[in-house]
Amino acid sequence: MSTQSGLLRARRFAPLFVTQFLGALNDNVLKNAMVVLLTFQAASWTTIKPELLANLAAGIFILPFFLFSATAGQLADKYDKSRLAQMVKLLEIGIVLVAGAGFVLHSIAVLFVALFLLGLHSTLFGPVKYAILPQHLKSEELVGGNALIEAGTFIAILVGTLLGGLLAGSEGGTAWITAAGLAIAVAGYIASRAIPLAVPPAPTLAISINPLTETWRNIQFARENQTVFLSIMGISWFWLFGALFLAQFPAYTKNVLGGSETAVTLLLATFTFGIGIGSLLCEKLSARRVELGLVPLGSIGMTVFALDLALASPAAPAPLPLGALALLEAGTTWHVLLDLVLLGIFGGFFIVPLYALVQQRSNPEHGARIIAANNIMNALFMVVGALCAAGLLAAGLTIPMLFAVAALCNAAVALFIYGLVPEFLLRFVVWMLIHSVYRLRVENLDQVPDEGPAVIVCNHVSFVDALVIMAACRRPIRFVMDHGIFRWPVLNFVFRTSKAIPIASARENPAMMEKAFEEVGRALDAGDLVGIFPEGKITADGNINPFRPGITRILARNPVPVVPMALRGLWGSFFSRKDGPAMTRPFRRGVFSRIELVIGAAVQAAEAMPERLQTDVAALRGDCA
């Protein structure tokens, strides 16, 4: 059973998922219904132009994110999140009643109050839904849980947008809108009552209602960890990028493709479907871990397919507006739809690991407030993106040209983030090198400690052993490796970025050897994982070699736990020494085959004599030849 199907059956996740899905659904039903009513029946409501009304409505909905996100984060850190979820759902029922009153009174002012309160509802629930996940899910379930939340959110946006438009266009639409909104809100409240207790991390926190000082404080909490802060910047960029594309779909469909209103729905559904599929695939591709290597893969795909969408767009629209089915008969439409679904899939690859990373690496005491900072930045980026898009279109850019500009900006943002945090690019290179060549199976990964120093020891069967172990483990590992291999082209980037420690023999370069041992000691003092291949060389016959004395020297200075590992399946591959020099017969056994990394129970330093380590590794290794 997959993690995701199991989570949908688990009480610690399923009620939250249903509550979140229904909340996002109701937001979009009510918001889109109001926008449609005010757009097509503007004259009966107000003298304000429909175009201005739509933008005003969007601004009113997003305003609470700026005003109340900081307070929402404090509340979610101070109080039980399950109780907060129930209170937010009760507020949602009240909001629907306010909207119903606005319909009955035919008052645009009351409807705008309801729209503002809808934004407040989303603002309050955001820190609850994301900060509660690390409390209720295991580390290996975070990716699957976030994938379900993201996929569910986009499906809810799609269904809510369609349902809101249909209800607004029906006879007696205002009554149907109110009834549907009330039914969804009540169902959401019922679901929220089943969310398990979530103990608050900061129950003594004093709530400050000053949005400016608290917003700044929350951003400072996020900036304590550079990787977390830049992940938030990446998430915010994704929402800018996605919102920019979604906002252009109506005009793009009409003015570029020559489609009608139903064709807009086709594009929206295709894009949303892609994001949902990409989000759900993340768990499979990342082997249930927070795999940062998927983030660069996602950004590459977003850039490539956004550019291709710009190039695939027809030069002139169809002479008559075409419905969805008629538009599908046009040859260029399928190319556009393929770009949209792939754009969505790679967007899912990009966003899900970033959300999981923020949850995993944030200080638990400030978790909800860091999520609040993320929501503030998301809103700010979306507003800035909308203003920039409006300015570029007003300056004469066509919509396909705008897509191309967004693609190039996406590449620039990605390079900027990966330059500041090379860990993203490092994980991408390692993930691609290993998963494109081998099928890796890992046993007992939980034996690697989540924190604190330890020494990883493993049998040495090929030139890619370190890369395989790096790809399998969640934590960064500082490998001690031969200085010649350390300098290899291309892989040198991987080794330098992972802070590998080059070493030479005492005969070859005694100064480098001493420097390496000093660096190992500093790394263990800092609480890092250090990886070594205690045989000192790659096996020439598939059998394990006697251990060199270096491991004893390391443990004498730093008596830390030792985690034995065994690689199986790499001996005889392109990267090993079997049958002569390595890397001379690329299609030899091992390439594209299954390999295994088996991890044994940690051995305390006092027991970790070379003979004991050799026995442990040999027992795990089995018959690898």
C-alpha cells in the first residue's frame, strides 16, 4: 500500500485533507460566483466598470493575507491546531450567511465584506494546515502528505471555479450559491471535528496584533535557516508563475486560440490536471523522502515547456469562436495542451518538495509563523506578478511573448536560488546520475541518525559508491575520498558542494593526510555525518579488503556511533574494476540493473574495533560478486 493511499485512510490525515479540500472548494465557488455575477450583471449592482470590479474583488480577497497572516501564525503556534481548524470552519459558515445576506439585499458592499472574510478564512487556515503536517506525519510521509494537499487544492480550485460559474449563470443563482456554500461549509466543519489533537509548540506565546512588526519577526524566523528562506522564495515564485498563467487563460483562449468560454475551462482543467499528477508523482520519484533533486528538475521543465507554449501558440486565432470540442480538432491545440499538462507536472515536481522541506527544517517552535511568512510572501509575489504582467501587456507584449518572458525569468530565479544553496543542484545531479543508471533499493534507512555526529562505513566496490549513498540518505554526508577522484571533472562539483574531504596516503602527501584527519574531527565536532571506505581502495576481486587504521584514529579522537553499510549489485558494473580497467565496457552487467544499499544497526565507538566493523559490513554485504 502506498503512503498516499494509506494516509487517505488514516485519521491523522484524512480529516485534515477533507477539511482543506472543502475549504478551498468553497472559497472558489463563492469567489468565482461573485465575480461572474458582478461581471455579467454589473449594471444592476453598481456603476463601476466590470473590469475594475474583477480587479477590485481580487485585491479585497488577497488583502487579509497581508493584514492577518502574522497573527494567524502566532495563533497556530500558541493553540491546538485542531481546535483552530474547527473555529475557522465555524467562521466559514458565518461568511456564507453574510454572502447570502448580500445577495438578498442586493448590496455589493456586503458581498465585498463577505469576500474579505473569505480571504481572512484562508489566511487563518493556511498556517494550521501546513504546520500540523509535521506533527501528525512521519518524516517519510511528508512528501506524500504535501502532494495530496497540493493536488487536492488545485482540484478544488478547478471544481469550485466551474461550479461557481454554473451556479451564477443558473436561474435563481444567488439562492443556489448560498445553499451550496452553506452545505460545503457545514461539511467542512464536520470533517474538522475529526482532526486529532495537535499540541501547540509555544503555548506561552504572547500574541501581538501589530501586523507590521509581527510580519517582520516572522520573516526573520524564516531567515534563520537560509535553505528554508530560499525555499519560501521558490514557493512564492511558483505562485507568481502559476497565477500569471492562470490569469491569462481567458484572453489567451479568446485572442490567440480563437476559443469560446468552454475552451477556457479546457485549458484550466488541463493545467490543473498536470499539477495534480506532478504532485502525486513526487512520492514515487523521491522514494518517500524529501528529495531536493526534484526541484531543479521541476524548474527546468517549467522553463522548457513555458517557452514551448509560447512558440506553439498560433499566429492568428480561429475566425469564429470555437468551443472546447471544436478547438480540439485544430492541430495546434494538442501541442498547446501537451505543453500545459507538462508545465503543470513539472510545477508539481517543483512545489511539493519545497513545502515538505520548509516543514522539515523549520524550527518547530516557530513552524506556524514561518508558514505565515510564506503566505505573506506568496501574496506579495502574486500581486507584484499581476502588476508586472499588466504593465508588460500594456506596453505591447502579446500573451505568448509574456509566457516566454516568464520562462526566462523562471530560469534566472532558479539559477539564483541554486547558486545560493548548491544543495538543490547537488541533489539533482546525484539523483539524475543514480536514478537514470540504476534502480536503487535501500534497506533500514532509519538506522542513519536524523541528527548528531556519526561515521558511515561501507564496502568499496565502484567509483560511484559515494554517489549511491548520497542519493539514498536524507542527511548530507561528508565523504573522505582519494584526492584524485575528488578532482574528476563534473563530479568535482558534486564533491566540492557536498564538502567532501580529499585525502592522500602518508607516502604520497603526508600534509594532505593530516589536514584531512583534522577536517574529519571538525566535521564530527559540528555534528555532521562523515562517510569513509575503510578498505582504502576499490576491491579488485569483489571481496572485502582488510580495513586501514584510519577508522581507528578517527574514533579515538571522536568516539561517535558507527553505521555500517553494504552495497550490493555494483560489483561487475561499468564503474567497478571487474575484468580489467573500469569504465571501458559500458553495457556490462550492472548498468540499468537493480542495486541495493543495506544498512546495519549503529555500533557504539567503544565496540567499533576494525575486526568488528569488518564483520558487520561483511555480514550485510553478503555475496556481492
